[in-house]
Amino acid sequence: MMRAFDASRPVLIAVAALLVVMIVLPVGWLVVYSLSDKDGGATLGNFTTLFTDPTFVDPLITTLIIAVSVSLLCCAIAAPLGWLVARTDMPFAKSVRTLVMASLVTPPFVGAIAWEMLAAPNSGLLNQLWRVLTGMPADEALLDIYSLEGLIFVIACYTFPYVFILVANALDRMPGELEDASSMLGAKTWDTARRITVPLALPTLLAGALVAFLQALNLFGSPAILAIPAGFHTLTTRIWSLFQFPPKPELAAAASLPLLILTVLLLRAQAMALGRRGYAVLGGKYGEPRLIRLGALKWPAVGLALVVLAMPLFLPYAALFNSAFSRVASRIISVETATLHNFRFTFLELSSTMPALKNTFLLAVSSATVGALLALLIAYIVARQAVAGHRVLGFLATAPLAIPGIVLGVGLFLAYTRPPLTLYGTLWILLIAFVTIELPAAYQQLSSAFHAVHPELEEAGRMLGATRLRTLADITAPLLRSAVIATWCFIFVAVIRELSAAVILFTSDTKVLSVLIFDLKESGDVGAIAVLSLVMVGITTVVVAAANRLGGARNAGRLHARAVG
Amino acid sequence: MTRKSTPRRLTRRHVLAASAAATGAAFVTPVQAAPPEAQKITPALIEAAKKEGKLAWYTSVDLPVAEKIAKAFEAAYPGISMKVERSGAERIFQRIGQEYQSKIYNCDVVNSSDAAHLIVWKRGGMLAPFVPEDVARYFPAAHKDPDGMYASWRITLSPIAYNTKLVKPEDAPKGFIDLLDPKWVGKIVKAHPGYSGTIMTATQQLSRDLGWEYFEKLAKQKVMQVQSAADPPKKLALGERAVMADGTEYVVTTLKARGEPIAEVYAVEGTPLITGPSAIMARAANPNAARLFTAWSMTAEAQQMNVDVGALRSAHPLVKERPGRPKLADIKTLREDAAAVADQADAIKTRYTQLFKV
């Protein structure tokens, strides 16, 4: 059938080529390097080193211990809290939910730095407070954040929100009828919870546990800040240490592969877990779930929620504010001792502040824009099965989920420090890294949004003679506006807080805020770190709030309901 | 693995990458016939520098000090903006190597607290010769390269120090061996030779004079490991640890002058001495601004500012020591041997990592 030129094939080829540049090439080089010796000859020596040298085996074991512990801890916190918020009449449930989400804006490494201020064994504010309250001697400590336990705790603080969101959303969606049936048949409230609610929620919890495991496995910032002073490495910090002089990219590549493989396997497991849940609750329209009356336990429940929220939110931000206005971070400020010295230093003296802010903002805006558009395009092609080979695109768009940030950083470094595309030293390489890292989540968000838009509308447009791209622009895109804005925000926030890939890929001219904070951490300039962290979180919050207003909550709500329904 | 082999490999690549470099095949015979003539700050140089209008300075000096120096230079020569890229000397070394391999020439002037780096860069033909007037006229021979590639922009020490609120002066360690006393378990902070050039240099001197047994025993004291040599004094000021096993002197002096509870100890065994040379990169994008800054930074006035504002020490004989601080000549110091550091750095890092686990 002859008709106006349809650009879908070139678009498909362009998108596929882009995904190759973003994903296939870096991972390919990673594999090649991991099998090469220093002079480029083929060898398995890197893997022998990896599994025999204690400086690799120890971090590997430590990392697994951390990931398992974080995963269990997150479930132990997120499951009860998610249940309280979604299925009980706990007061302020909505605020608690919002605040847990808000804690996700905090970059994990900033959280780790704030927890250093709180719980360093001697100078930590909480330890000092405890000494004042109990008269504990000066060289004893209640809390020691520079320890395996401390690291696990801090990682869990900024990981449990992911599990919480999954659990709370699943409980929201759980059909009330099943529980109603149970109580009609005479089961007590708690029996119903135990025999109906918990089993139904279990697959989600399992999926949440895997998400937490993956987060903890691949996190770089928090371990770099807490593990090294404590005298141990995790796999990510060890990989990063291989880029010190003399750099050992071959070993770094080899050490990256276990992370990659483990992540792929766990994602498969997660898909299976979530798949089972889908079986249980999909289909038909259910009634609103019934809220359980807590009665006298109402206020203790609120108390519990507040204690949980203090860990990622209230306490760390109190410490950051204190440190931003104080000369010495270990002293509590008063009206007399408060100083603007750190602000002056950060904004008037520190010559990297403005370039880093500029780079960060530029990258966040461009990654969010490119990422959202690319995800939109791929989601469209896949959802409408617009061209042959659409499945491959869907797979490629989801694949980066399996690539930890630091691994992608190493891969991109190996791929783009050489001709023909020498991108190292430019903002482009960071743009590629950020878009790649955020693509899977963006794609998933938008592809579920696409399922909510009826194809008939597009078909009408095409019948009237518009090309596919024109239909997409004129009909589909406006309908997806709020989902696209939500995706844009999501990428923006994620880019601002990204450290693990940036720390491998930056140069002095392409430094971003997260790397600047990390650099400052290494020389112990705590005041400037506090100021920059607050600025970072401030920018993120303002942008997200503004975009939410722009997107229109009403619209987003409807789309969400349809996508879920 | 010694450092000899790897930097060769690396620098050879640099030179290949920088094939258009003015020095050309100079890395085979890096030594030039005679040191270049001393350069004054002339109106022509100032004019040319202002035309470039900017300058990137890679340095490992503590950030607040570096930024103050940059601001002073900008004030002295309005119209030239300076970008400070501060990191640990070992990181700077790695970063420059990585950037040069990718043909990225961001760095104009470099200053390292690991004098060995200058030897390696010179060998690789990565430096441009430049002798400021003050260096030619005043600097002692030990503090300038005979071929005019670099000169000691700063000198510092790596003393022991303690928090005076947590430790009484009579209980403070007198030397490095005292730190091995069980009473210091869990109370020591120290910086890392894989990050800090000051600590790399100090570790080479201490392992040579006290033996590696000293570090083996120190590693069993549950040491808090930080990165930068500037950080241990800050950890003492916070009250996070009682004693620092190493760290940079000028930050101790600065914190003490600000009224923080911190005091230094010049060890009975001798205190590691660290010179921090500066050089101009051969591929500097802003060569005239680089020359102007280097010439300015070596003048008696600028060097005096290093001492007064940064509490650094100076090789310039006209510079006066801070009142109340012992002169360098009156402190027992360990001998610095940059060539040995250049040879042993990799072995030192590897051994250190085995002992301290990070």
C-alpha cells in the first residue's frame, strides 16, 4: 500500500543504533576487558584473581552479607509500615506515605554523610547526647556508624522506601472482597490478616526484598563513605579503587561481571515473583479494601511511623542543617554560634560550585528530556507493535536495569575513551550514562501509561491520513502528558543524585554536584558538603513540586487509576 | 610490581597521544642542554595572560587554602579567572594520566605533594620548562629542577597531633612507636597513601626508617582510615579521634590558630618532610596565564601569603616563619627521597592495602 512516507523504519533503526551505543558497546567492552591481560592477550587470570585474592574475595562476601541484611531489614520495616498506611485507620497515613516518598529525594551518600554527623562513635551528635543523658564515659560509644552494622543500617534507611511503595501499592489494590468473605465466614480481623492479607502480599514482599537486595548490592556512595574509614571494602568501592593509579581496568571489568550476572538472575526471580502476584489480584473491578480499626493502638502506630521516618528524614536533615550553620559539625549551633561561613565559602570561594551546579542542572534537564522522549518512543513502538522487531527494543530498553551504575560507568569508560567515539571528558558520556541508567524505569512507566490509551484514537488519526509520527505527536502525546511529566521528574531527580557512574566518568571540566560532594568528603570539608547537599535536595524538591503542578494532579490520578485498573 | 614499569607504559602512551606535543620525542632524552633563562613578570606576559583570561590549577593543597590563593591571584591580575581542581595528589596524578590518554588537556599548572610525580611527568615529556625569577635568584638547589621543569611551591610536614581536650599533654605520644601502645586502640586517625601524596611520601620515609613492622603493628590499632592528609586534623577538631598518626602540618597549625583543641607533636624519630613542587604542563591550554601564575606564586609576597594564610612552609629564603612556630631547620625531619618514592609507590600502596585492608 502506497502512502505518505512513514518514518517508522528509520526511527526504529536510529533507536536501535542508539541503544547499541548505550548498552551493547559498553557491556561488550566490559566482557572483552575482563578476558584480557594488561597487554591485551586473552586470559582467564582476572577471574582467578577475583576468586582467590582475599582483597577481592573479602569484599565479595561482605557485599553479600550487606545485601541480605539490608533486604531483610527493609522488609521488616516496610511491611508493617506499608500495612499500617494502606490497610488500617492509622491517623496521618497520607502524610506518612508522602514523607516516606520524600525521603527518596535524599541521595544515599548524603544520607551516609549525615549519619556520620549523627553517629560517628566520638563526635556523633547522638553519641554526645547519650553521654550527656547517661554520663557514659567519653571514649565509649552508643552507636558506631563506621561498622558493618552501621553501613547496613544507613543503606536500609534509604532503601526501605522502595519496598514500602511496592507493599503499600499492592495492599491498596488487594481486593476487599476476599477479606470480606473471610470475615463473613466468621474469621476474626487478625485471622483474616494472617490467612488472606499476608499470603496475598507475600509475593510483593518477596519482590521488594529483591529490589532492596539489588540496591544494596550495587550501591557505591554509602559504602565509600562509611566502609573505608571502618577498614573494609564492598565490591563497588573495590571496583572504584581499581581506577586509582596504576589503573587496572581489566580487573575492574572482571569484578563488575559478578554484579551484572547476579543482578540479571535476581531480576528474573523478581519478575517471577511479581508474575505470581499478578495472577492473584488482576481482573475485574474490586471494592475498596476494608480498613482495619486500630483502636487504642492508633497512636502507638503513629509513634512507630514517626520513629521510622526519623531515620532517613528528620535526624539526618537536622544534622545537615546544624552542620551547614556551624564552624565545627560536631557542635550543636545556637543563635550566637551560628555562622554563614560555610555558605560564604561554598558560593563565594569554592570555584567548582557554580560549574558543578551548571553541569548538574544541564545534565539533569537534558537527560530527563532525552530519556523521557526515548522511553516514550520505545514504549509506543512496543505497545502498538509498530514495526517488526519491536520486542528487541523493549528488551534493550529494560536491559540496563541489570547494569549497576558503577559497572555501566566502567563499561562506558572502556568504550568511549577510544576512537571512533572519544566521548570521555565531555558531558555527552555522562548524558549517555544517565539516560541509560534511567531508561528502564522510564520505559516501564510510560509503557504502562500507553496501555491506558485506546488504540482507536490513533487509528482514527491514521485513517484520516496522518503518518504514525504525526498521530503520535498530535493524539497520543497530549493524552500521555501527565505520565510523561512524571517520568521527566523521575529522571531529573535520579540524575541529580547519581554518583556511581559519574564518579568513574567525570573530568575536572565535567564535574557534577554529586562528585563535588564526594571530593569534598575525601578532604573532610563537612560544612561545604552540608550546604551543597541542602542545595541539591532543595533544587530537586522545587523541580518536582513545580512539575507536579504543571502536570496536573487530577489528570495524573485518572491515568494512574486506569493503568492500574 | 614496581612503579617503574607501569608509568613507563602510561607515559609512553601519553606521549603517543600527545604526538603533536612540542617536546616530541623528548621523553627519551628529557634533559635539555641548559636550564631555560629566568623569567620576570613582564607587561607583555600579563597582557598575553589576560588575553587567555583563564587558568586551571590542579593541586592537592587543602581546598580552603587553594581557593584563597586563587582569589589572591585573581585580585592581583583582574581579568584572569582561576579554576581550582583539588584532590589528593595520587588522584591528581591518576586523573592527569587518564585525561592525557584521552587527549584531554584541561590542566595548566599542577602542584603535587608527591614530588615523585614531577619526576615521572618530566620523564614523560609532559612538563614545560619555566623558571620564575625568584626561583632562579633565591631558591636553594634542592628545591628546583636543574632543567627548570619544576620548583618547590610549598613544603610541609606530617607530624603527629592530638586533641587537647581528649589527651593531656603529658599523656600525648612522643613519637611514632608510642602510637603502638594499647591505650591508643580505636583512637587513632590516619590518611591514605593511595590518595594523599603527603602520606605516600611520609609512608616511604617511615617504612624506610622504622621498617614495615611499624605499619604492621599500627594496622592492629583499629585505625580510622580517611583519605586526605588534610582530614586527620579535622577529625581531631571534631573530637572524632584523639590522635592522628599522620596528616598535614598546615591544617593542624590553622585549626590551632583558630582556637580548636589541637596540638602537634614532632616525633622523636623525626618528622616526615614533604615538598610540593609545581610545574606547567607542556600541553597547557593557557600557557601564558600558567606562566604568570607560576611566576607570581613563587614571589616572596605570594610565598609569604602561603605561610601567613595557609600555614605552609616555604623554600624562599626571604619568607618569614609564622610567629610562635618552630623553624623548619629546628625540627628533626626525615630525609625525603622522591626518586625512591617514584620507584616504590606501587609496592607501597599494595603493601599498605594488605595491612590496612582498604
